Amino acid sequence: ESTRARTELPAPAAVLLAGSDVVPGSPSMTELRQRAVREPDAPPEDKESESEVKVDGETASDSESRAEAVPLSTSADDTPEVLNRALSNLSSRWKNWWVRGILTLAMIAFFFIIIYLGPMVLMIIVMCVQIKCFHEIITIGYNVYHSYDLPWFRTLSWYFLLCVNYFFYGETVTDYFFTLVQREEPLRILSKYHRFISFTLYLIGFCMFVLSLVKKHYRLQFYMFGWTHVTLLIVVTQSHLVIHNLFEGMIWFIVPISCVICNDIMAYMFGFFFGRTPLIKLSPKKTWEGFIGGFFATVVFGLLLSYVMSGYRCFVCPVEYNNDTNSFTVDCEPSDLFRLQEYNIPEVIQSVIGLTTVWMYPFQIHSIALSTFASLIGPFGGFFASGFKRAFKIKDFANTIPGHGGIMDRFDCQYLMATFVNVYIASFIRGPNPSKLIQQFLTLRPDQQLHIFNTLRSHLADKGLLTATAEDE
């Protein structure tokens, strides 16, 4: 049994032992494992030398016994009983296909409902998803190391989540609700000192972490400190970018998310029916047939969805806050990006389709870039998540959605997509926002406003854009 415990070392214990310090004069852990395989009846002195290998004050055997006691599997059958009975005559492969299909349709229906409810509900849903994803990742860390009784681990993790959300959402409120903030005295004070308050809150958490350090668990506690911060970087920062994309127009929120969903579904469908060639070892069920089929299907889907949505102002107009009605508005004159234009078709394609020109929205061309990223690069977010789950020998992050796993299992590609869309908008789409400039202009002192007015008038007169009559008036 001792030999088996050494040769079948669990992943968490292996991580700890890989960075441990070996007592001078004692054999390395690799040598000990090899010796255990070659000499199952090793003398007692070998066992004693192995027990001297310590990790943060604990012996290796203690680390192994504690790690082995941790339940890491989340692969229990969580399918609703009604589906189990209805699909009881099918094989496990087809049963999983139907369960995933039914739940996918239910999630798509829910997605349509929250889009109908408007931007405010969408922002609340994004925040709820963010909190749930953070909970699933932090829970894995807690389950792995809970036997060590690390002080304040979960409390500090949630505290840091609160601090980071306060910072990001405070920045968003100040940026997009500037006039509302300036109108209310408490909000104006919070806005003025927002970054100082955010930094102070973080310092409190940092000091609490330092005070929680325990002699025997230094390394583990710093592991978990890094675990928490990497989780915040991946989850909270990306969800913040999702909300920024939403304010640029709901089309920048819906099309990228829909492309990722389409690619996930179509890659699964092509892989299920035609998959033969494995794609990557991290995800044995992924195939090249599914990867390629999902790419072409997603590009076509992105073009069609963009064409439909570009004709509606409620989707293409930026989401702005109306101070008069205290509500969000999505009404504007669509930009050239969402006006039909005529494009010449390359001669190579003209002979195939028999057309020389085609009418398209310019946004459709951008949708090709979005759908291409969703198909070729987006899946690497899923591969990253698969590697993480394999590192801790779990099937899913949680069992929230039957047949699909946890919320993080469904949003692992979405966060990578959110970052790309935000960078894409900043690089190729976004320009100066006149309404924000006017809001900032109105907050200046009268003499500052007059100085800017005179400077602007002189500049326009020099360019000939301001006539003498208009200038006199």
C-alpha cells in the first residue's frame, strides 16, 4: 500500500512535492519513487529517509494522505430524472447528445429573453455569471487544500472580488453616467476619490492576508493568493470588458457571443457525426472535422446574423443613459457602419455566383473577423480550461447545467472573445465620443468654458468652416 501511495501520487500532492526542499543528504523524490518500484520490500531506513522530505513544515507522507482525502471528482450523473426515464432506452452516447441538445435549446431561449429585457438586465446577468464563475474556480482550490485549514482563504477571496468589482464598476459608472454622478453630491465625492478608495480597500485585504500567514503553510497560502488573483484577472476583468462592449451597441455584445455559441454547437455536431481525427490531447473528444466544420458554419452564421441585426436601431445604437427619463436609451441615427453599401465581387467569384456586385452592411465585413476569431482562437479558451481540469482530475468545474457542467464550462471561450472584441473596437471602430466631450465641457468653470469656446471658434474660422456672419451672430 505504501508503494502504491508513492507511485500513484495525486496531482495536488505532486505539485507540492515538486517545489519542496529536500533535506541535504537524503535521496530525491524521483529516486525514491523509482526505488519503490524496483524494491517493494525496501528496508525501514529508506522509509525513514523519505519521511524526512518536508513541505512547508509537513512531511511528504502527511501531504499525500491529506491530498488523497480530498474529493475532486464532479462527474456524478446530474441529469434530471425526467430525462433519464425518457432516454433510458438510448446508448450513453446518444443520451448525452439529447441531454446536451435539450439544455442548449433551453439556454438559447433564456438568452433571447434577457436580450428582450434590455441592457440593464444584460449587465446584471453578466455580473451574476461572473460571480458564479469565480465561485466555481475558487471552490476547486478550496476542495483541493481544505484539509490544511488555511486561515481566511475563502473570506479573503470574496473580499478581493468585492474590491475589484468596486473599482471596475465605479470606473464604468463615472464614465457612462457622468452627468448623473455630477448631479448627486455623494456620488460626486465617491467619483472624485474613487481610485484612492479602491486602493485603500485592496490594501486592507493585502494586510489581512499577511496577518493570516501561518508558519506551516506559507507556500500553500501564497499559492492560493496567486490562485485568487489569477482568477480575478481572468473572470472579473473580462466581464468588465463585456459590459464595455455592450455600451458600444448591443450588436457588439450579441454577435460575438452568438458566434461562440454557434461554433460550440456546430463543432460538436460535425464532430459527433463526422469526427474521426483527434484535434488536441487536452480535449480527446475534439476533432479536426468538428473544428473545420464549426469554422465555416460560424462564418456563414455571423454574416447572416449581422445582416439581420444591422437593420434595427435598438441593436446598432450605443447604449446611453438619459438623464431626463433616468433610463437607458438606444435610439440614434445609425452610423455608416450600419448602412447598406454596394461592393464589387472579385472576378474569380463572379463566374461562380453570376453576380458582379452585392449590397452589404460594412459591419458584416467586421463580423467575418469576429466569427473567424470565435472559430479559430476562441476554442483555445476551452482548451485552457480543459488543461486546468485535467491538472486537478475533474470532469467539469461544477454540475450546474446537466450535460454541460458548470457555468465556467460554458463561458470559458466567451471571456477570451470579450477581450478580442474590446481590442477590436478600440483599434478599428471607436472614435471620439462628442456626447462625452460635451458632458466634461459642462463640468468646467465658466471661464474655462469661455476659453475653450473662443479657441474652438478661432480654429473653425481659420479653416473656413465658420462664416463671418455666423461668427458675428
